[in-house]
Amino acid sequence: MKTLIAAGILLASAPAAIAGPYANVESNTGYQGTDYQGSTTDFHVGYEGEAGEKLGYYVQAGPSVINSDGGDSDTEFSGKGGVSFAATEKVNVYGEVSFATTDTDTNNYGTKVGVKYLF
């Protein structure tokens, strides 16, 4: 988590062509077949911008409300940060690192990488 915060501060301190704060509410729901497993709703605040002409970034964090099927709801802390790079006019490469606290001593971390081709 310290690495994510440091990366966010470093990126936020870079000269930005377009930058600004935002709020993001996102809900993710899981099913196994047709059986509802639960949902997590994030209430994040963040900051996004550009560092140069080809590099975009964002960092966001806030509370997450976790509702499991048949269980009580719980509130944890989560966040994510990501970058995107315009490799060409039609190819964009991106990556994201995320985290979430849990009610145990083990937190959750995730990564996402991809390539987007524009037609």
C-alpha cells in the first residue's frame, strides 16, 4: 500500500495537462450460475490527469460496503491506481493496481493490464 501511495504522490506531482478530482461510485456483483454470491459498492474520491502527451493516470480510494448473500454488510477501505499509455494513435496500453482491507490480517490486492485497440 505504501508503494501505491508513493506512486500516486509522484504521479500527482508531475506536470499535468488535464487533471482534476472526481467522485466514483461503483458496484460489483457476483453470481455463480444464477446464484447470487454478494456485492461490493465502492464510494471513492480520486484524482486523474495526464503527464505529458501520452501518459494518463488516476488514483482513488474510499470506503467499500460489502454485502454477502445472507450475511451482514461490512465496510472496509479500498483503492486503486492506474496508468494508460498511448502507444500509437490506435493502441492504448493500461495497467491498474488495487487493494482492499479485510476483517482479517490479510488484505486483498489485485492487478489489471490490457491493450485497447481503437477502430
